[in-house]
Amino acid sequence: MPESFPLATEPEGVVASLIERFNSGKVSAMMAQFEPGVVFVARDGQSITDPTEIAAQLQRDLSLGLPLKAKARHVFVAGDIAQIVVDWSIEGTGPDGEHVHLEGSASDVVRRGADGRWRYLIDNALGTIVRQPA
């Protein structure tokens, strides 16, 4: 990954890295922040582990062409694992001319790798939403 998209060296830097990667509009930039075997929680609550399916989910949001705004509410660290609670939003006029407003409070888990960089183990963008069983 080019230096313009560095992975965080501290858990507190994960959100800034996420914003930069999302706002680049590049799925590859987003995928590079995930650990192998990451669990990506879809909007419907389904756990996705297949990288191709995760990329498709990310592409859906990136194709809106709208910026991500996000701020860490809490960062809890236990050694090489951290939980990050993030308030985020995506808002503006989508490519179809319709108004878009997405928001949530994520509950994510990241881990420090052997290289000292923090990557997602669990990406749960709507972590505080109570989902109904299918």
C-alpha cells in the first residue's frame, strides 16, 4: 500500500486511517486494513468472511462518491487487541441525484500485527443497532 494510506501504529489512529482509505474511493485501500479472516458485519447483521463479498459490500458504499465522517467515541486497549466505538456518517447527494444519509455507531475490534500496524479483526459498522432475527 502506498505511504499515502499508512496503517495506524496506535489504535487511536485507526479511525483517521479508515477515513483516508474510504475517502480515496479505492476498495483495495479499504481491504488492506483487514486482517486475514476478518469478520465484516453487513447492514443486515450477516457475518461475512469471504474477501470478495466484503469488497462488494464496501464497493456499494464507495460508489456513492460521498465522504465518510467519523470520530472515535471510545478506544479500549488490552495488549495487542482494541475495541473502538466510532460514530460515523455519510451524507450528500448520491450519483443518482437522491439525498443520501447513512450513519451509525460502530463497534470494531482491531489487532496489532507483528509489523506494529493495527488492522480490523471485526468490522461492525452498525454495532449498536439491535438487529431482528431473519
